[in-house]
Amino acid sequence: MKTLRKTLTSQSVAQTKEIGVSLAKLLRRGDVVAFFGGLGVGKTAFVRGLARGLGVAGSVSSPTFSIVNVYPGSPMLCHFDMYRIDGWDDLCTTGFFDYLEDDAVLAVEWSENIEAVLPEHAFLVTLETGETESQRIITMEGDERLENFGD
């Protein structure tokens, strides 16, 4: 499978969400979107855009304490926060591996903590701060579906 890389610059939270909406249009059931980046870089904002693009109605919040939030949509969205995951036992208690077998899209924040078990076909999204307070550099890696993304 060919891996493509795209880098986009977002100037605002709203634009970061729109990039998420656009990526959602490329996703299929069973896809995993793995997010990397520090606190406050816009991972949850991006997931809110993904959710909107997948037809999720209502608000989307960070699953910081619940570890996973599940939202009905087409397909269903399972939003994970792996910030506090520290080891294999912690990961197994999240139900992560069970959700991988569903026909859902998984959005996984703090993927740094579970990188070794991410599926080979996962979309990798790294968010970093830019030159201004609201600017974000968003780098995505994935399959051929990224070919014309952001052009």
C-alpha cells in the first residue's frame, strides 16, 4: 500500500474542523484516524469536524475521563483518548480491540501511547502549533485517498 503525506496549515479552530469534515468524506467503515500532538493543538477540534462529516448530530466532547465516546452516524464514530493509557492492561480495558472489529471509524487522540498497536492502514494526523497562537500545522499520512486532499 502506498503511503501519501499531506501538510496543511490551519489559521483557526473553524478551519481545523473543516479539514476534519473533508477527511471524513474519504473515510470508510473500519478506518482508524490516529492523532498525535501535544495539549491544546486542536485534536478534539479536528475530531469534531470528522464527526460532522460523518453525520454525527449533537456535540462532540473529549473522552478524557470516559476514555471512549461513541457517536451514532454513518458510520458510527468511536472517539478515544489514550492520554492516561500506560501499558497493555490499560489498553485492553478500553475495548479498543473490540471496536477495531466493528464497522465504525475510530478517532484516537494521544496515539503516541499506543502507536505499536495501531493498524497498518491507519491515517496518521499530527497537529503542531504554528507561527501564531491560532495557526496549526496539520500533517496527514495515509493511503491513496489522500492523493488530491487539500488541493
